[in-house]
Amino acid sequence: MKVLMVLTSHDQLGNTGRKTGFWLEELAAPYYAFKEAGVEIVLASPLGGQPPLDPKSNEPANQTDLTRRFEKDAAATAQLAQTVRLDSVNQADFDTVFYPGGHGPLWDLAEDATSIALIEAFIGAGKPVALVCHAPGALRHVKAADGSPLVQGKKVTGFTNSEEAAVGLTEIVPFLVEDELKAKGGVYSSLEDWAPYVITDGLLITGQNPASSAPAATQLLQHPALAGR
């Protein structure tokens, strides 16, 4: 099996002058779930090369055994430094795709025509798509085959309004993931802030927050569409 992991290339937290990017746990936890399942992993980002790490995700309070393992893993960090350009990727070469979050995707992947078309291609080919935390925001312009929003009528989750308020960025982000999924017709639900929560509805798998990234990877690996791959 071969999985594509799509990371943000955006590193500016609005006009605050602070840095953002991808959230390390949301890369590291799925990365090792896939590795241990014997899955081939390709990392991609809109600009290619080294994607920006949200510096907060590497602060001691947010580190985990898997983030520390990733940072000490020379092969993993070398692969991260050389992500392929997203516009060079073809869904036909992969069995599935996983989008880690972090605030970065709200600015680039949510509006990126290549990413939008790629998700549509995976779904159209009957391949599951998983997105966690802020990454479900990348679904805001993705359409189903009939032209309706992909999330319309689907059970979904993502970073909650209350979680965004807790990190003090409600007025900084370009949109709120929870509000946007609801606005596009998604049947949104969540658990208490920071609790792991993952929903699978057809080919779409969404996770609420960083703690949901490992279980989202597990649900993806167990998806019926990947049986026998």
C-alpha cells in the first residue's frame, strides 16, 4: 500500500507576525502508524521541500513519544526536508491520502486548486481520504461528483470553535473549521475539547484535533476500500 501525506507550505499566522505551519503530532503519529503497517509513505506540500513546522507543536507541553521519535529519526526528517511538490502528484499512484493539520492549511490547502482537485480525484476513484484537526478545512471548496459540497450530508468533525477559542486564534484564522463544515452542509459533531474523536462516513475520515491523528490513521488503514491493498 502507498499513502500520500499532504502538508501545508504556509508559515504566517495571519498578520500577527508569528509563525505557523503543520502540527508535528499530526504528522508523526500517522507516519509511524503507516510505517508499522508496512505502508510506503510519500510526503507532499504545495511548494515542495521543507514544510514549515508550527513552533508551538514542538514545545514541551505538546511533545509526545512519537514527536520525539520523529525528530530523532534521520530517515524521517530527511524525507520531510524533501517533500514533493503537490502539483507533481497523481492520485493514480496512491491508494489513499492523509492530511495532517496545524493552522497552515487554513490559508493554503483550503484554497489550493491542486489540493482540491486531488481530493476530488481520490474520492472519484473510490479511495479514502483522511484529514485531522484543521485539515478538514481543506474540504471547504471540494465538490462531490454532482457539484454539491463534498461534506454536504456527511458526518464530519474537525477543530472545534471552543478549541480555537482556547488557543486564542478565533479572530486570527481566515475561517473556523467547525463553522465552515456546517456551512457547507456537513453533519458536524465533536466531543469535549482535546478528546480524540474520529468519524468515518463513506470514503471520508475526519478527526477533531491532534489527539485524533493516530486513531484517524488506524481507521484509514482499516477502511474497507483498502482491504487487500
